[in-house]
Amino acid sequence: MPQDTITVTDNRTGQSYTLPVENGTIRAMDMRKIKTGPGDFGLMTYDPAFMNTASCKSAITFIDGDKGILRYRGYPIEVLAENCTYLEVAYLLLFGELPNEAQLKDWVHDITHHTMLHETTKKFMEGFRDNAHPMAMLVSTVAALSAVYPDAKNIHDPETRLLQIKRLLGKVPSIAAFSYRHLVGFPYIYPDNDLTYTENFMNMLWKMVEPKYLAHPVLARALDILFILHADHEQNCSTNAMRAVGSAQADPYLATAAAAAALSGPLHGGANEEVLRMLDEIGSKENIPDYIEKIKAGKGRLMGFGHRVYKNFDPRATIIKRTAESVFEVTGPNEKLDIALELERIALEDEYFIQRKLYPNVDFYSGIIYQAMGFKPEMFTVLFAIPRTVGWLAQWQEMLTDPEQKIARPRQIWIGNDTREFVPMDKRGK
Ligand code: ACO
């Protein structure tokens, strides 16, 4: 008997089956051999919310949730956050290797020269209501790019794919900044090619009448680090949406819009906005114990706590906490941080949170930093979507070039009625 197999006995029939085990996994399709008779469809697995199902093989991002490890293409997140720029990490995620000096120069040049939006896209954005949520504007405008770049449909051509990737990485910050300017009623600011990726984004957000906007270098670097931390996170909800929509061979603008839509949910990228609301609701340190009791009684969740895969700590949260210190040295002390630190301390000592392995996730501190830097809470999820765009695109490309992937199409367990007699309207009662 080969060692890398598992033998299961079907007690319904008494028959045994030996199934191969590869990478600690059995193929769900192998279960279909397990039947009670020739008319039987075969055994399926039932896994709502994909709690224990691998949907792909991937070489992009590695997470060990129990040990609190996160690596992009084999490099620990801590090392990348310390030594790289966001665009360098974006290159790594997409191409699998860190760029050399010449490659990075070309890459930065290419992304920088794709930051302009077509004027019709600008006009499209102007059509939103003045109080439109920036995330809704981002999702819709990214989808609308599909109409601007019809060549994007040619998803099987690597060169066309790369062009759309550069366009998306260049344009998403511009769309994000325009959506913010729209919300606050300021004129849109065009990109400035002299600036780095994050400096230019800050320029498009905050430039007023000065001839040139120069971001504070500490804040620009902090944002760059936050972008690195958010660049990819393997098969999360939005990445799964990207892969699922992309598997139908929709173009990358539409698939990215679908991924961004998934990210907007409060249980996913929307959590950082919720953390700020929660800290406002708590108001002061004295109210924390009561608030925690309320959560433990099942009235709501501690936003920014808990994670589907990290059951020890979220390594991104540790780096963010350090980044927060450098930001607050520039922006001054922050009362919300004091409440957050105390909330974290109390929660980490509480049996409820210990038992359920609930630790602060990436969103717990990111919102506080963003607010101190001058971002409105409505922008927080947008600030997540900008850097995650590269993760979605790297995963999309990996999916398209994986010969095992097909259109994503789960099965269901039917729990509804068997065939029923049709009831005419006059017999349906009142
Ligand atoms: N506060 C209080 N209790 C919680 C929390 C929380 N934040 N998170 C989970 N729990 C409890 C649940 O009530 C459940 O308790 P029970 O066993 O008594 O019923 C237990 O912990 C397990 O929770 P699940 O919902 O099964 O865990 P799951 O892995 O499905 O959920 C999630 C993960 C969605 C992140 C959850 O922890 C949550 O809602 N957190 C708050 C929202 C948040 O911060 N989201 C950001 C995630 S990070 C990201 O997307 C970038």
C-alpha cells in the first residue's frame, strides 16, 4: 500500500477505497468514486464558508495562522516591510522575484506613467451624488474601466494582461483620490510624476493651492509600509471573489471591481472603519469593561479582533503598532490609541477572548493611524483596496495560467421540495 494514501470504509456498503493524499489534501473529486450503487452521484464534501477546502495551488503568499507567519514569495513580511517599497513588493508578488535596480526603475516608471485617468472616466465620477461613499465610487469606476479598455478582454495574451495590470496599479490610487475629493467637494488633482507612489496619492488627496504638494516623509513611508502589509493575503474573501469572477474569463477590471465589492463588507476590509466607530462609541477608557461585557453577552463583536486563519497573532498587527508610534511622533498623541491599547490589554487577559483565540488583526490599528494621518473613516477601506489590487491581480494571473483551473462552480445540497403539483392562482387561498 503506498504510504501517501488514505483508506476509507463506506459503512453503507462495507466497501473500502484507497485515495491518494497530496500536500496533506485529498481531491474532492476522488470522493465521487464512493457510491452506494450505479445510480448514486457519489460522495461530496460539504464546506460552507470554505472552512477546510483548498480551492487552488498557489506560490504567492504563505500564511501559518497558528505560528503568526506571513510571507510573500518566501520573504517574511517583517523583512519586506523593513527594506522595500510598495512597488518593489508589488513586482515581487506579480513576477515571483525581487526586481534588480534596472527592473525596479522601469517598473516604477511604467506604473507612474499609467496614473492618468481618461477624461471620460473623470466625468463618469463627477456623476456620483456629492455624498457618495468613496468605496462605492471605487468599485463602480474600476468596473467602468472595462468600457474604456476593451483590449482587456484578451486575457490569454500575457502582454495585454501586463498592460492592464500596470493600468490598474497606476489608476486605482487616482480613482481613490478622486472619490475622496468628490466627497469633500474639492477639485480633482491630477497625478504628479515626480513623486513616489504613496507621495503622489497623498498629493492627489490633499493638494490645495500650493504649487507642489510635498507629503511628510515619515507619513509617506508609513503609508508605504501599510500598503506592503495589505498587498496580499492568499485566499481571503475578496481574493476568492477575484478568482471566481476571473474564472468565468471576465476582464480584470470587472474581476477587480468584484473583489473590491467583497472587500467593502464590514467583516472583511470594512472592519477598520468599524473599529473607529467602536472606539468612538466606547468614548473613554472607563467604559471599556462594560463594553467588553456587552460583547461577551453576544451583543456585537469587538471589531478588529479575530481572524479566520490567525489564531495566535496577526504579524501585520505587530508591524502596524510599531508604525503607529512613528506616525504619532509626527502627528502628536492620540486619545483613540490610548483607548485601543487599553481595550487590547483587557481583552487579551479575558477568558472569552483567550479561549476563542481572538487577537487584534490588521484592522485594529490601521484605522487609528489613518485617522491620525488625516484620512476620513470613509476612506479606510479604499486605503485597503489600493494595495490589495496587486494581490488580486497576482492571484488572477496565477489562476489563469494554472491548467487545473476551470470556471468556479460549487455544488449544493438540495434541501428544498421534491416536484410539486402546480397550484393555480384561484386555489392558492388568501
Ligand atoms: N468579537 C467577539 N467575539 C468574536 C469575535 C469578535 N471580534 N470574532 C469571533 N468571535 C467569537 C464568535 O462569536 C464565536 O464564538 P462562539 O464559538 O461562542 O460562537 C467564535 O469567536 C468564533 O468566531 P467565528 O465567527 O466562527 O470565527 P470566523 O473565523 O468565522 O470569523 C472573523 C473571523 C469574521 C474575522 C471574526 O473574528 C469577526 O467577525 N471579527 C470582527 C470583524 C473584523 O475585525 N474583521 C476583519 C478581519 S481581518 C480582514 O479582513 C483584513
